[in-house]
Amino acid sequence: MLAALTQLLIFQLIGEVIARWLDLPVPGPVIGMLLLFATLVLGDGPSHELQSTSQGILQHLSLLFVPAGTGVMVHFHRLEAEWLPIVLSLVVSTLLTLAVTALVMKAVAARRGPGAPAAPAAPAGEGA
């Protein structure tokens, strides 16, 4: 578990260094995640230890929302004062995301051609 956590943190550090060194507008952890993904794809995939450690982290993902919730409560007065722009940006961004997703799905379906079989569904009990 310690080796897997170290591996994850090293990739995050590398991503952070690259983001700051090149002054990129992308967060370092995102770059680190892409580098880890590329390494796993080009290699033999994740080790059993990395898989189990990642599953453990994902099972407790909800704990990462506690600081965000605390921040919302601390800055509640700002939310109260600026609720209209916040609600508008949430609604517009959600509608834009839905529209782009629909267009991408339509483009992928058109590229597959008419009558192309859909991707097989995962068997029950897998992927959850």
C-alpha cells in the first residue's frame, strides 16, 4: 500500500513540477494523472497493489467533499450575495455540457455507420 501511495504521489509531484515549470493553465495533479495513465497503458497495467490501494481511496472519496462543504459554509455570506450569477453559471454550464455530450454521441454514432452494433453491455455485477 505504501509503495502504491508513493507511486501516486510521485506522479502528482511530477505533474505539479511540469505545470509550474511550463506555466500551464492545467492543474499539476491532472497532468500527473495523465502521465500515470500513459505509463499504465504503455506498461503492463496497474499492479495488484495499485489496484487495491486505488479502490480503497475511491471507497472513501466522499471524505474529500468535507473541506468543500466547510468552505461553502464559511463563505455562505458570499453565496447569499452572489446567488444569481452562481445559479446562472451552473444552469448554463450544465446545459452546455449536455449539448456537447449529445453532439459528440451523435458524431460517434454517425462515424460508426448505420446499423452498426452497439458496444456490448457489461455483465451484471461487473464495473460497480
